[in-house]
Amino acid sequence: MKAAHLASAIVAATITLASGAAQAYPWCILGGGGKFLCSDKDERMQLAKDSAQLSYLEFVQRAFVADTIRYVPLPGDGNYAATEHRGGGGINLSAATNSSVRERIRMAASEWFHFYCFAKGGKAVRYPINDDADLINVDRFACHPKSDKPGEIVAGEPMFGMQGSKSTAFGGIEKDPVIVMYHLGNGSEVKKRWGYPKVWKPGDSTNLGTIIEVKIPQAKMKTDSGTETWVKLVELEPVKP
């Protein structure tokens, strides 16, 4: 009798755990999360390591994989793309209460990027928003080579970058709610779109003069000739005064 009760208890506990897992991760059971959301840390690290010889955009096409994800090359010279993360397969982006799901998608994108950057021998650097004051819930990371100099964390130009988000917009072919991640395939693309990784402030010396006032996405500059002009923040690079 005791054995029967014990067996019943084990079965009940197993059902409860399975039910809890289904509620927590329905996208893994119904397929919406795919490799992107439903692989663990070790699996992500191993895929990043195995993909170290690929370009970043090639890696994205291997890692950002699910029934709900579409890879979209964007206009340019082939170094700029987006991944559109849609609802379905257990993922509901339209519900206001699903901020935790959207945050999980954003965190997964960030983790994939960091693992791949590490596999390439680099370090992920967070970039400020210097080009659009209306952007919210956005993370920007570029992968820089690690520095060999004491006290320096990174060195040289960025290698590639990613803009992650948890905010939904209406886009894609279906015009349904989507979360869009942007992927910049090389350092030139990063510099062109994001500029230098610095939060600019009045008094900073730059390649175009001294900053007098900052209103994202522009700064009012005083040039060496004494004139004042407005320029885009993404055009600035720091110089020693």
C-alpha cells in the first residue's frame, strides 16, 4: 500500500513539473522558440565556438533559427540585415502582459552575440544611442578585439555589431507584431550607423571642433575658426584638446 502511494506521488509530481515547464516554456514545446530560445548556455557556447570561422551574418543565420524568426538582408552592400521575431508556436507578442517573453527574446539575442564575440577573440562593448532620441528598450553591442595593453579592455576598430530590442512593432510580410534585431556585419557598418562609442557632452573636443550643446542626434559645435554649426553625433570622433 505504501509503495502504491509512493508511486502515485511520483507520477503526480512528474505531471506537475511537466505542466509547469509547459507553462514557462510553451515556445519550446510548440516550436516557436527553436534553436534561438530553446538551447541552453552550453549549447550556445559550443555553436558559437564551432562557428568562429564564419562571418557574423553567417553565424546569425545558424543561431537565430526558429519557426517564428525570419532573416532579412537589408539594402546596402551585404553587411546589414535584420531578424524579425514574430509570434506563434507558443509565443504571443501582442499581449500586454507578455513583457517577460519579449525580454527573454532580447536577452537571448544578447547572449548569442556575446558568445560569438568571445569565440572570435573579442569583447562586446555596449554602445550609446547617439542617433535617435526616440529609441527605447534598445541595446547596442559591438565586438572589439581585446587589448594586450594593461588597463585597456578593447583595442582597434569594431568587428561587427547587433542592435537588440524587446519592443514590438508592426512589420514583416504579415504586418503582425514583431521584434526586430539589426545585425551589422563589419566595423565600417557599425561606424557608419552608430558612430563612436561615446556619450557626448559639452566641452568634449572632437574631430569637428568643441561641443557646445548636445541634442540627440546632433551637437552644436564651435569650430577652430570660431564659427558655430550643428553636426550629427555619429560623425564625431574624440581628439585630445
